Amino acid sequence: MSNRLFQGVVCQMYEAIGRAVGVIDENATIIACSEETQVGASCDFFSIELGESHDIFIRDGFTYKPFGVHVNPDFAVFVEGADDTASKYASVLAISLTGIKQYYDEKYDRNNFIKNIILDNVLPGDIGIKSRELHFNADIDRVVFLINIVSAADVSAYEVIQNLFPDKNKDFVFNITENDIVLVKEIKSSTDIRDLEKLARSISDTLSGEFFTRVNVGIGTPITGIKELARSFKEAQMAIEVGKVFDTDKNIVSYNNLGIARLIYHLPTTLCDTFLREVFKKGSIESLDHETLFTIQRFFENNLNVSETSRKLFVHRNTLVYRLDKIKKLTGLDLREFDHAIIFKIALMVKKYLSTDLVKF
């Protein structure tokens, strides 16, 4: 990373001053030079002992200025010439390169720092220490978005999301798998779940509308303090997993809106089986045909209102009543009664959960 950063600045400096310039590391290897053929070379002409001094010195017609962010210098810049002008050029270049190196190192380290916290690779006691080392504001509100790529075109979704959130001091974007991208977003304390879902929708719409990339987005709960980022990330993961089972028509799923589905997700399969056996007569739920199940779904969506449901289904009210009576006869549950409807709704969700590979044994 340092070599590429330094090379660009060195070339611009050469064009500005017309003197050969370059950078060597502590092993006296040239890592950047206006004469690009010299990059990677190591010879007596450039050989120096950096030691502990950051003072300018002259050797073999070149002016050297050691620099770095540590007590012992990590690098030295050299400028052709042994005059005062060469010394000034060397000092200016050393200051510029130190600032650039520190900026990029902090950005790179911060991103990895956040990634390691997300993946539980940092001990809790080390988080505060590392935050202070990186001058990182650890006590502000953030939230984790997990963007799962369902289908992609030839564009990099990672780069698109990076461009959508260019402030690298506030927002962090990184891959955790080939198809999973994490966005850690700084938010205001007043931000609510609707704002987060709107932001997630804009990400999804941008990727699908402009780059033909379909994604699912999971949203964790907002947290204060980076120690809680791992929890928000796990919640975003759960939101996507549970959403694939219970909200198949949605590609934006928030952990806070999972409701009963979140509870069912944590149940062991043995308990789910026991619940279904206790609620239904043997085989009764399997005896319901597709039309009946569709009717039940619409009845729930219309808040157990018989008239409204019959109107939406384009059937006579008596036809719907007949179907509900049939369900009661088969299952023992009258969906027109609120308590029975709740039990039936949960049972359908449990059965759907058991038919997936998310069950916990």
C-alpha cells in the first residue's frame, strides 16, 4: 500500500521541481522513485542507517530526510542535490508523505478493526484500547446492514455501495463472503426504523435499477458503542435468514419487525413438533388444500373480517362462512375467534419453519 501511495506523490513532485526524488524503507530498498526503473533496487548509493534520527543529512549528492509516525523513522525521502533548496524539498515531501501514510493507514486499520469487531475477533477488553489508538469515536450511534447478493450482473456491488457511502470516517463497507457485504452506518440518535428501511430500500433500488443486481437487506438494531456492533450484525443476519422463511415477498427485513417469527426461530424442532401435535389432530393440518390455505391467509390479512375477506376473494359471504366451518370441523379451531386465530397463525408459521433447513436440533 505504501509503495503505491508514495509513487504517485513522488512522480508529481518530480514534475513540479525537476529533480530526482524517491523514498527508501528501513532496509535501504527503494520503494518509490521518479526513475521507476530504480524501484526495488538496493545498493550502496542509497544505503543509509536510519537509526533514531529524523534529521536531514546529505550523502553522495542527495539530500535525505527520514520520516515516519514512530519514534524510529520507517522511511526516508531523498531529493537530488545537496543545497538548501533540496533540503526544503525533502522536508516538504517528508511532511506530505507522513500525512498521507497516516491517513491511509488509519482508514485501512479502522475498516479492519470494525470488521474484526463484527466477526467477534477482538477481545472486549481490547476494543477500547484500539479505539483510542485509532482516534476512533466509539460512543456514537451506529447500525449494521447486511446486503446479501441474490443475483448479480458484471458490476461490483461492493464498489457501488462504497460509492454510495463515501465518508470513510463515518461509514464502513466490507465483504465478509463473496455474496455478503456489511455496511456499518453512523446514524443520528433520532433515527427510527422507518428511516433505516428507507435507506435499505434506496440501496436495493440503486443496485437493481441501475446495475441489475438483486439483493436482500437485513437490518440490525441501532446501537451505541462499538462493542455492540457484533450483536447488531448477528441481528441483521437473523433478519435475512428468518425473512427467507416467513417474509418471502420482502427483500428488506428489519430485526425489530420480525415479531413472532423471531421467537419461532429460536425454538428447537422437538418443541415445534410437540406444539403442532397438541394443537391439531393428527394429519388435520395436512388435510387442508391449497384453496383453503389461501382463504385462511386472506382472512388473516383482513383482520378476521368475514365481509371484507369475501369481498377481496370475490366470493359470497356464505361461501366463506362454509369454508371457515369446514376448517373448524377439521382442526377444532374457529378462526372467527381471536384466540383460535392466533393459535392457528402461529401453527402455520411453525410448520413452515420446520420445512426449512433453519431448524435447530
